[in-house]
Amino acid sequence: MTKHITHWIGGKPFTGTSDRVGDVYNPATGKVSGTVDFASRTEIDEAVAAAKAAFPAWRDASLSKRANVLFTFRELLVRDSAELAKIISSEHGKVESDAAGEVARGLEVVEFACGIPHLLKGGFSENVSTRVDAYSILQPLGVVAGITPFNFPAMVPMWMFPVAIACGNTFVLKPSEKDPSAAIKIAELWAEAGLPEGVFNVLHGDKVAVDGLLEHRDVKAVSFVGSTPIAHYIYETAARNGKRVQALGGAKNHMLVLPDADLDLAADAAVNAGFGSAGERCMAISALVAVEPIADELVAKIKQRVEGLTTGPGDDPSSDMGPLVTGVHRDKVATYLTSSVEQGADLVVDGREGLPQGDGFWLRPTLIDNVTAEMDCYKDEIFGPVLSVLRVSTFDEGMALIDANPYGNGTAIFTNDGGAARRFQNEVEVGMVGINVPIPVPMAYYSFGGWKASLFGDSHAHGTEGVHFYTRTKAVTARWLDPSHGGVNLGFPTNG
Ligand code: NAD
């Protein structure tokens, strides 16, 4: 028996009317576990129409009513977080404890959005002119869309919709077709929380669904998270269609280890950040930059830890790391192991060896040493359990390497030298920086986003930048009738 995953439109499941569907896999078995409807024009129009119809009442719902629904949603999410983690693990492959972590980080954004009455306060200036007041109001945009990647099927959508909905918008989510069930579970929780029908909708599908949203005249803003080529396409296409857009792209995250660092701490951090979620994290460390003379010692410590990792099914508590998301992706990642050796690197731990039994999409953690900036395994975002070590002679050489990379999502420095850390934080051309912290994902009340090819647009996700993205400001200048004012004057208004 395989499952069938439908859209969610107007507060209820909505079975696709086209005959286009996609297969959903259990990555640990390699078997198809279900099918998901792919939207055609009909469903795209249905979803946007439902969101548009729900907008007038939701934008006028009181701030306390909106906050109340969010508080209830938060309670339900906490109640069902273990179930949601199981759903994520079964389609993505990551271990359940890691999936629970992603739900917890998404929950933080819901909690941030519960404070929406405070976040939507505008400004007020009395007597900008005599007995004239001026004030600003933050208003929602209307129907907004979110297009999200496979690697965080709950957390990344939760970077978007809690803030968008709290601000009074209505939302159409187009989740990844590879692991679509988490979005439906979330939709059910919204319904149980009392969110009015049509405020949150889920539209499944591929490029057809995405393009339909990008071109739809009733979609006012688009938030995207995914790979850089698609992020760039989304940014250009949505902007051409007159929409507000934020498009977060791919990454190549460097960890710079200085000779004075605690090498055991650095080795632990490199392994956790390199191989957690099989390296399928936009904040994964994929390039470790060792400032000599520590590279040999550090590589030996990492190798020892990597060899102790257990790769297995996500629902087995003894697994440290699960399979990759699809067979196609696993095969692509494996090509970098071959090319790295061909191009002169040293394969210290080969993840193609000692794989678990069965047809799951397996690749074990891989460690490559003596990588250079010209090699494919460095130039490309691999998005798998592959950690490359590059050796440099100085701090400046390491900084130059990081800044020359086209991506600028996250980075980390490991050192006990406060001056070096401060210089790194000040100068590095990367949007999110960790100091002895390998995966510096900002808390919900800060904003998430990289620089350079890791983000197109000017707003990062969640935090106050999220509120800014999902609202537009209206400035009002008001004067109540006063007999002392009046008369005809064609001059430009000044503040007399
Ligand atoms: P992806 O770009 O393939 O897909 C992302 C979304 O775009 C999906 O919903 C997909 O259906 C849609 N899509 C795919 N191809 C499309 C096309 N040609 N036209 C229109 N829409 C299309 O990304 P993915 O493989 O699902 O996710 C992994 C990528 O996401 C990695 O590059 C990773 O770094 C990135 N990512 C970035 C961040 C960040 O915050 N910067 C966070 C998570 C993931």
C-alpha cells in the first residue's frame, strides 16, 4: 500500500485534477512509498483564489485574534513534533532526532511570530506641522507564496509562513516534491488551531506549479529557498512580474581553523557540521581550511571520528546519519569522490565502502584531504556527506580563499585568539558567521540569510527583516479641522 498526497486548498485536502503525479521515496529502502499530486493551471488558480478570498477577513482580524491562533498552532506543533519528525525522516531520510531538531528551530519562528502585535507597531509623530500629526502603518501585502527545498521540509517553510500569516497575509506553500507530507501535516495543525480556511494552502508540484505562482497576478510576493541557479531564476522571473521577492540559494561553507585552536573541539565541530543530515544542510561545513602546521593532526582526529559514525535508517536510534534523499542525488555526490582523486586529492575516508545492506540511497561520510580551489569537489556545492580539507599557510590566505568563493551563506572560525576572531567577523564576506560555533543559524528574532550567490534580494528570512518583507508601510499625515488653518496656498507643504 502506498500513500497518495494531495494538495491542501481552502482549509481541506484537494485532490489534483491533472494526471500529473510524482513518486515519493523512502530513502532508507529505495522504494516508492507514495505519489504526490502535481499542480496544473486549475489547481494553481484554485489555491491562489482561496488565498485571495480569505485575505480581506484575515487582514482585518484583530492582532490578538491572529496571535491567539499562532499560540494555539504552537501548542499543537509541540504536541505533534515527534510525529512530524517521523514524517520528515520517512521521506527525507535524516535521522529522527535531527528531524526533531528542525521542527524545534521552526517552532522558534512561530514563537517569534506570536509577538506580532509588538512587531507591527508603526511610528507616530505629533505636530509635524502645527496641529498636524504623521504616522506609519504596516499593512500586509495580500497573497504571498513560499517555494521551499527538500532538505528542511518543515523548518524552511516555517521561516516564512508564521511571519507572513501573523502580518495578515494569506499563504500558498509549494514544498519540495521530494518530501511533501510534512507540509500537509502542518496544514492539518493550522486547521485544528482555528486558522480560517484559505489562509494557508499547500500546492504540490514541480516547475509548472512554481512558474504558475511566479506569473500569477494575484501573488504579491515570493519567498524562495533552494539551489542558486533556481534562486536566480526565481528572483529574475518574480521581479519581472512585478513581485516582491527574496530568493535564498546554495552554499559552500568554510570552517577556518587557526593553529591555536582546540583541535579536539574543532574536529568534533567539523564532523557534526559536515555530516549531520548527511551534509544536506545549507549551513553544513563542506570546506575545512586548516592553517598550517595543524592539518595532519586535525585530519587524523577527524578521520578517527568519521570512522566511528554509524550510517543507517533514520528511524533506527543507533544511526548517526541516514541515507541521501534520492538515488540520483547519491550517484551525483559519488562522482565527486572519483573526480577528486583524478584531480590529485587524497581520499582519506571513502564513503562508498561498507555501505548498509539493501537498496537505500546510501553513501557513508567521506573525508578528502589536500583539496585545492581548482578541484570540482571544492568548486561545486556537493550537498552530501563529503568534507574537503584545504591547507593554507596563513590566516590571510584562508580569508582570501573564503572571500573568493562565489557563495557567502555561512562560515566559522575556530581559534582562541579574540583579535583574529574579531577581524574575521569584521572582514569576511559571508552573511552568517560562527566563532567556535560551526553552524551559526541565527535565532528566530535575528534574520537568516547569506550574501553573494547565496541570496538574491535584500531581505533575509524571519526576524524583523521577515516582518519588513511581508508588510508595506503606509505613511499618513493627518489634520483635524481647526478654524485657524485653511485658505488657498499652492506652495509645497512645509512644516511651518
Ligand atoms: P532546488 O533548487 O532543486 O528546489 C527548490 C524548490 O524549487 C523546490 O520546491 C523545487 O520544486 C523547485 N524547483 C526545482 N527546479 C525548478 C525549476 N527549474 N523551476 C522552478 N522551480 C524549480 O533545491 P533542493 O535540491 O530542493 O534543495 C537543496 C538546495 O537548497 C541546496 O542548494 C541548498 O544549499 C539550498 N538551500 C539553501 C538554503 C539557504 O538558506 N540559503 C536553505 C536550505 C537549502
